[in-house]
Amino acid sequence: MTGRTHDLAAFTALNLVVVTTSVPQMTIPTAFVALSANFIGGLVPDIDQQTSMFWKNVRGGGSLAVLVAPLLGGHRFISHSVIGVILFGFLSKLLFNMLGSFIVVDMQIVWIAFMIGYISHLLMDTLTKDGVAWFFPFSWRIGFPPFSFLRVKTGGLIEKILVFPGLVFLNGYLIYSFYPKYLEFLGNLIR
């Protein structure tokens, strides 16, 4: 999937969590930082690729990508696996705890939003022709549906006319269907 589709998928996953769970009370800064972390989490698995949208949005990203990407074994290996979820979950938790010592937001909420974005990335890539090596270090690539000819080509027509608009529609549907829950959530933010 392309970076913009991963961004929208991360937001959609966060949106699904908001409407299906009891969302904790939070401040406006926490909500803003959590939303930002969600978008970042949706792009982070692609740090294993020097041309990823993540690196394009980081100052000095091109230079960092040359150092970091090779350490992750190539595109869709460690960062696109269960081991990657655990590793990046642990490292991001440490980072957010460090940042929490001088940024006054609820870093637990921020971390959860980040991980929702991260996992949404892997789920979306599972729908692509290449699939995902969920069980790294084993190189089996798992995709859904099981036959690769039925899967989405990254940046292809199906992604552009079905997947991306489908995610937009799903977000609109969730906001429309759960409008009172969003009003309650927004009301709690401004109290």
C-alpha cells in the first residue's frame, strides 16, 4: 500500500477502536499527540525501505535511511513481523516514557495509538501481492486472500479506486453511525 493509504488505514483503525471501546478521558494535547503518533505508527514499518514516506518526512531522513534500512533485513522482513511488533512496541514504549518526562500528555494513550497505526500497516500490507513475513525469521510471506492474483497491487488501480475510497467511506460511516459517541468524546476533551 502507498503511504497515504497507510495513513488513512491507521486513522481508520484508531477510529474503529474509538467507537468499539470505552475511550479514556484525555486532554486536547494528549488527543493531538496520540493522533500524530497514530499516523507515524502507520508509516514506521516502512523504515526498512529507503524510499518510504516516513524517511521523506524526517529531517535528514535520507541519510538516516541509508544507515537504518539495511539493519532491518530489507523491505517487509523484521519490521513487518510479529517480532517487529514486539521490538517496535518495546522501543516505542521506552521512547514515549522518556518523552513523558518533559511532555505533559498521557503517554500510555499515545503509545496505544502508535501501536494501532503500526499494526494497521501490517494488516494492510497482508492484502498486497507481496504479503508479509509475519513469522520472520521464516521467509514465508502470508497474504490475504491466499492466492496472490486476488490481492492488491501497491499503488495500483484497485488500491486507488476501491481500497482508499473504501476506507474514506468506512470513516464517514463510523462518524455518522456513532455521532453521539464522537460528541461525547469531543465534549470530554473541552471540559
